[in-house]
Amino acid sequence: MSRIEWSRKTADEVEEAISMFLCRMNPAAFRVRPSQGDGGIDVCVPTGVNRFEVYQVKKFASNLTSSQKTQVEKSHARLRDFAGERGWTIDNWYLTLPLDPTTENLSWLAEIAATGPFPCDWRGLSHVDGWASNYKDVVDYYFNDGRERLMEDLARFTAISGIPMSPGVLPSVESFPTLAPSDVLNGLVRLRETLNARDPHYSYDFSVSGQPPPRPVSGDYPSTLAARTAQQVGDSYVTFDVHARCAESLKERPIKVTMTWMAQRGSVEHRELEEFFTYGRTPEHPIQARDVTVEMPGGLGGESALAQVLMSEAGEPGEPFERRLSILSPEDEVLATIELTMYPPVSNHDGTGQSNRGRDRSGFFELETLVLAGPPKQMTLRLRTEDPVGLRPDQLEPALAVVDSFRLPNQIRLEATRGPARSTTHPVPASDASDDSRATNRALLAYVRALIVIQRHTPVELKFPEFERLSELNIAEATATAKLLNGETLKRTWNTLQFHLNPEAAATDEPRLFVADQVPLSFNVGGDHIELGRVRHIFESARIVSTEAAEDGQLLATLQPGPGNDTVLSAWHGEASIDH
């Protein structure tokens, strides 16, 4: 490839090509189009939460004039103010242009760097030419006739019946019944390789099967997938996958969709559609649409009178970050707290709304925030829990406690898990949770807290068991067992009891004190029978109402409460009574 005469290219051509070099090197990078508030940024590379590397791209290809230096200095100053207002940390600022620096240039850049809180460096002609050598498809697309040749290749790509065949085979209708896979195999491979070598923005894959492709599931496909389309041809289905080479690809050559949404007012789909336009929140359900037109790379789009549209989540540039959610009483006492991994937020079409979500480590609990920029700024919080089966009790307790205390007059506090404490408290917002769901959550919380106590006294690793109804969990028994293990003496009522009586014991039906001193204590969790030692039961007033001979020669006595006193006191014998 001959060396590029950068000085003969327009400013737009130079900046577009260099920006695409940078975006291909850093797939998460994104361009900032010139505007009043661009902050002196051309290409931004996320390096962490609110951390970036910034490239200021200029077309200057010869010795810098005083006017050109002034432009650079203003760009640096705008970034300094822009980053400070937003709390950004700039790891590096690179002046990027097809010109290698002189000693004087480097001294001048050092003076600029001294005026700001971030390091500055020069990326010159040697860098730019090196990138051009690595990304020949970008050079071909922007400076040669690669754009036109790509369009021709894409046209052939979509005309499946016109794919080049083996020598001597004509793609006629009559020849199709006798075609063997080998007749088209080489042509398919060559076409794919040509497309992927020529298109600087997208790469292409395709497959043919006898079944329609499965419905996509969020997270079940590559993060680079920009579009997928399936077309039925006879009894076969041809699926095309279009992958974005970098985040900037979707801005340089966007995928455009026009349609008319169809959602019944008041339905779940209608609410989700409203929240998509208000907050950018991705709908969870397919939504019907009509008059759908899709423009995709390679002409792979199409039209449809009716369609079901399923959207998938796409976060803004950035990395997940940690937050702590706490619920406080009106007296500022912490009632519950949970640590969450928050994912990069998404915004609506005009940037006036934003949605975000986070999960705890177990994946059981999800927090969703919906924010309107205002003024005044408004925030809505949603709490959701998933299936607890198979999770450990200590994983579930923080989430269930947060949900239980998420009610007025309590307060919420959302803060960073590290660094200086910077947070404010707000009243718990109104919730659409029903009384039944609150009661269910409270019952599960009691059960989980009981299991946490039981876990301290058994080597069996407890997990939340499968259940269909709450009654299957024996929550009352679990709670009572936990209280005994915590050293409490339980005072309960009873109505009948059978036990073995020594034949030599004096039988009497008069009310008296009975003590059962070595009664086994156990509890069943999901089929695991947990032995927990021994308890003592003291029946304050009881009488024997009947006896019968047992097979072991003892008497089986039936005990009932004495008149006016049906109390039994129970106490655990302690850790020493457990045979591990």
C-alpha cells in the first residue's frame, strides 16, 4: 500500500479515517461529533467508571501555525472544564494528527499539560501511518473506491441465487435440483471472506437450516451482534448475522428501523413502550408493529406488514459499578442494606430520561431506577426478586430484608461502596406491591432467618428448598427451632401427647407436673434431615387419660392438659447435645 498523502485530504476525510482507526483499536471507543458542548473531544475511550482516554484529532499535516496551536489550546481548555463539571477522570489526552512533533512542539505541549490535571501526549505521523497499515480496509473505504466495491459485494451477498458457482455450472433454475454442496461452497466462502476483508464497519456470518432460528434471549448472543435477520427460502431458513467491528460502526452506518407500534392502552406492552420512550428502558415483552421497514448493512433489511418486535438491552459505554442500598427508619437507624452491581445506564432518544438496573451477587435481587432529568429531577425505584430455590439463606436475607422495609415512613440511601461517604436520604417512594406479596416476602424472610440460625449448628450446607405453597416450608416450625437454638425458652400450648411410661411408675389421672428431658430436636430442609440435639419439655399441668401395653413391655400413655393449664415450656440442651 502506497503512503497516504495526508496533506491532500480534506479535514473531514482525515478525521473520519483516524477516528475509525482509533475505534477499531478500542472497540468500546466512541466519537463525539462537533457541537457547542463537545468538550474538545473527538474520540473517547472508556477505561473505567467515569474514566476516559481522550483523542483530539486534527488534520494538520505540516508545521503548526499559531492559529492551529490556538485551536489545540482551546480544545484542551474545553476538555478541562467539561471533565471537571462531570466528575470525569482523564487518564490521558492525546493530540492526534498526521504530523510528527519537533522538539519545540513537545515543549509547547508540555506547557499545555501543565495547565490541566491530566497528562498529554502526541500521536503523530508514525502512529497514523502504522494504523493505516493495520487497517487497510478503513483506508480503502474512506480514500479509494472501496465503498463502491463493498456495495457491489453486498448486493451479491443478498442475491443468494446469484452466488458464484464452480466453473462450468450456471445458476439457472433448471440446474438447482442437481446442485451439490460443493458447487456453491467455494463461492460462499470467497464471498464471506471478501466482504469481511473490505467492510471496515461490519463483519458478516450466515447459516442455512431447516428450522427457523430460535427466539433470541438477552445475553445469549455475542456482544458484537448488531443485527440478525432470518429469511425463509422454500423449506429452508437463511440467517444473517451482522457484527459491529466497534461501537462507532453503528454511528457511521446506522441500522434504521421505521414502524408503527401497536399496543393496547393499559396493557403491559403499552406501559413498557411508554417507558422505552420516556426512560430508554428496554421492553421485556415482544410488541406488535405494522408497516415495518428495516435498513441494515448489506441490504439485509426488508419490509413487513406485521411483525413482533423484541428488543434487547444495550448499555452506554462504561463498566459496571458498585453501590450500596440501605433502608433507614425515620430515626436514621439502618434497617436493611444490600450491595449491588449496577450496570451502565441507558438513555431515551432525546436524553431527557434514563434507566438503570443492578443486581446483588446472588442474582436474586434486582433494583431498577427510572430517572427524569427535569427540572425537577424525578426518580422512581423498583425492587424485584427472582426464584430463591437453590440459593443459600445468607444470600437471600439482605434482599428480603430490603423489600420488607421498603415502605413509608422509612427512608432510602443509595451510595458508593468505597471512597468518601457522599449520600442523601429520601423518603421511600410509593410502591405498587400488593398486601399478599408483602406478606409472602415477610414469611420468606422469617424462614430464611431461621435457616441462617440452623446453619450455625449443622455441617450440612443448607439451600432454599423447592416448594409450591408456603405451607410446605413449615415456617412456624423453622422459626420455633431457631428460637430454641438461640437459647430462648418457648412457652406454647398443647392438647395431647403420647409417651412410653415405665410399668413400675405410679399411674394416676390427677393433674401433675410432667418433664420430658431428652426429646430429639430435628428439622427437615428440602429432604435433608438435620439433627440438632435434645430439648426439655416441661408440662406444667397434665394428666394421664389412658394407657395401653406396648410391644416392648412398656405402657403407652396418652397425656392431656389439666384443667385450665395447657402450657408447655421448651428449652434446648445446648450445642453439647448434638452428636456431630
